[in-house]
Amino acid sequence: MRHSNRNAGYLLRANLKQNLKFSLIWLVILIMMIASGAGKLEAAFAGGASGSKEIVKMLRAPGMAAMFGAMPKVDTYNTAIVFAGVMVVFMIILQALWVMPLMIRNTRGQEESGLLEMVRARNVGRTAAITAASLELLIDSAIMGILYFVSLAAVNMGGTDLYGDFLFSLGMVIANLLFGAIALLFAQLTNNTRTANMLSYMVLTAAYLVRLVTDIQHQNLTWLSPIGWFEKANFYTDNNVWALGLALLVSILLAASATMIARNRDLGAGIIAERTGRAKAAGWLRSIPALLWRTERGLFAGWLIGAVVFGGVMGSVLGGVGDILKTNPLYRKILDVGQINAANQTMVLSFLGMYLGIFVALAVTAGVQVAFRLKRDDNLGYLSVIHAEKPTRTTISVSYYCFGPLAGVFVLSAGLLALFFTGNTVLSHPLPLKYLGRLFAASVPAVISFIALGIALVALWPRLSSLFWLYMGAGLIVQIFRGLFDLPKHAGNFTAFGWIANVPVENVDQTWLIVMVVSAIVLFILGIAGYRRQDLSL
């Protein structure tokens, strides 16, 4: 074992240095979310019992439970209990989006680039790379947990104690280890980063969807989701350490399995065999768009299926959202049937507006993955032969940069259609089609403008391209939590999420619509011009 891990420490130091900026950015985001969430909720609960009751009532609604998780059933709620109910699911997803690509990049990514082959030619063990990645995951997670604990102790929420803060922080550390171990395993099972990332995100999405469905209808089955294990820990109430023990045990087993596979497989190979292609390529593959479609169709299909499933599941909870007012005796006494139905529709539209930001983010992620692939394919040398042939740099870049927005719009369309029509099947008063038109009129320009920004950034300043995810993530987080944390009305207007915040209750503001369209065109042109100026080796 020691022979297989020789010089793992050297690789660990190299990885920590290489990933320092990436991890620091994520740590800042995560700590800000924890500290601001705890502080805002503490301020809301300190404002009086009426305000706290309204917050709890809102979070127990089916639509909010679908997004953030089911609130624990207790007689009296305090800041700490509500904080855990809101933040556990959301923070786990954010952390997974940090550690999963990091683990794949440190293992399969280094093999794919040829770096690990050169390193292994020296006195480096077969499992040194995966051991170094695992140690980095442990170090990063420990630092994150310590910062979480310090932040929570400093805020000192009502109903908390040091043991509760410690257990919450420990739970988030174990969540990091669990989803990092899942990514490590897929990095060993597959022979390329694209498939490893896709399978990792599919597991994360499946875990979220299973948690979503069971939290609303069958909470005893939430154990079927890895995310549900951390919900069942019931931080600040039962403090169930056995749920965390289960997650830790699975993490160790997954990491051990990944290490065993790495020890026995060939360099560059994977356990999951890829399907053998045709001996001679079809004639229609001679164009750049056709070749791009052929290589990205699996990823595109996965995003489409995921959007449809996610839209259907989210739409299925709209019926419960629309019935909240009908089940309230006070509102039934004050309002007549017509007023109640109108108020129900407004509430459903408000939830659709909240969901819209999530679907825009999913579509942007799908499109930007394709657009960013151009620079990565260049770095890996995949386009060297193509550059030596007839296609110009403009043709190649336009092919990638057009396919990205198209993929994003298709993913968005699939998700919104599933959301709207599934929702109408469960609503007692279906929504008119004009609201679907409002959703598309606002979200399509938002998706394209976001993707165009990513294109311009990766073309003009490739080393700063990770800032795009920070920008989009900050905008989405502010928009989702704006009402809950009592942020200013226009706090989210630094991104397109704030510009479409009132849709579909209202039409998108024409000024912001023009801004999105014009900025998308300008940024797209800048992206093409920027790529033409780049050297292939950058």
C-alpha cells in the first residue's frame, strides 16, 4: 500500500497550489451563505413572534419544502431549527458543485491531459493521484467545517449551542466527503472527464429529486436519498449522529472502491467500456456543427431528460401551493370563492417565478458547458487537426458558440413545458397559456445573455472564466433568498435573475428585455473576436 502511494505528498502539494484560487472562491461563497443565512434568520426571529410564525408557515408550504427540504415537526421553532431546515439541502448541493469537479479534475482530468502519464514515469505510485485527491478533499472539507463552526458560534442563533453548531459543521464536512467520494469513483469507472462529470451530476440530481418527492409525500422514505441522510440528522433538535455515521461509512467504502480500481486498472482506461464507433465516419460528420453534435449529443440528451424530470416533479407540487389559502379558515371567512381563487393563482404564479430562476440556471449551465468546451478541446489538442484543414477559426468558434445557446434554450424549453403542463394537471384552476408565454419571453433572452457573457469571458480572459460561475451563482442565491432574508427589492438586479424576478405575475420589463438582447449580441461578437486572437496553446 505504501509503495502504491509513494510521492502522494508531492502530488498533494501540487494540487493544493493549483486549486488554491478555485477552492478559496468557493470557501468564501459558502462561508458567506452560512454567516448571512444565520444572521438574517436571527434578525427575523428577533423581530417578534408574528414574523417568525410567518417564516415557518411559508417554509412548510409544499413548494418551499420541495426546494429546501421539509421542516422538522416540533412544537416550538427557533432560529437554529429553521436555519437547519432551510440550509442543509441547499448547502450540500453547493458543496457538491465545488468538490465533484475538483476530484474529477485531480484524477481523471490529469490522466486525460497526459500530465499523470509523465508524473507516473517517475517514482510515483499507482494510487498516488487518487490518494492526493482524497487528502485534498479531507483538508478542504476540514477547513470549511472549522470556518462553519466559527461563523455559527459568532452569530449565536437562538436555540443553538456549541454541540449543535459542531454537529451541523461536521455534517456538512461528511457531505463533502460523500459527494467527493462519488466523483472519485466515477473518475475511476469512466475513461474521460466528460462522462465522469455527467454521471456525478446525475447522481446529485437523482438524490435531490428523490429527496424532493419523499419530503412532500412520504418523509419516511427520505432515507433513500443521500441528501436525505443529512436531513434525518435533525440538527439542533434530535442531533441524530447515526445518520451522519451512515454517510461517513458510505464515503469510506466509495473511496476505498475507487482506490482499488485505480490500483488495478491501466493508465487512461476505465471500467465502463465505451461503445466502439464505426470503422469509417459518416459523410455528414465532415462539418464542424455535425461533429460537435456527434460528440455532445449524450450530454445534451442527459440535460434534456433531467430538465423534463425536474420540471415534472416541481410542477406536481403546484397543486399543494394553490390550496394553501383554501385550507386557511381565516381567509375563507374574509374572502369569497372568486377572491380565494384569484389569490391562489397569484401564489402559484409567484412560485413559478421562483422556480424560473432555477430553470434558467440549469439551462445556462448546460449551454456554457458546451461553449467552454471549445477552449478545453483546444488545450487538449483535439482541434489541432481541424485547425490544419479548411475550417477557419471563426467557423469553429461560431459552431461551438451557437450550439451552446441552442442547447441551453432546448433544455430550458423542455423544463418549462414539463413544469407548466404538469402543474396544470394538478391545479383545480389551470393557468392560461399566456403565462407560459411570459415565462419564455423572459427566460430565453436571460439564458442567451448569460451564455454570451460566459463566451466573452472565456474568449477574452480564459483564466478568469471561473468568475462566471461566481457571478451567476451569486445572482441566483440572492434572488432565491431575497424575500426570506429580507433583502432590498432590487438586490438581485446585478444579474438577469433580478431583471425577470416579477415574471410571470407581470410581463418582463421592456427595458431589461432590450438590455438582455443587445448585451447578448455584443458579447457574442466579442467572444468570436477574442477567440480569433488567441494562440492555440493558451
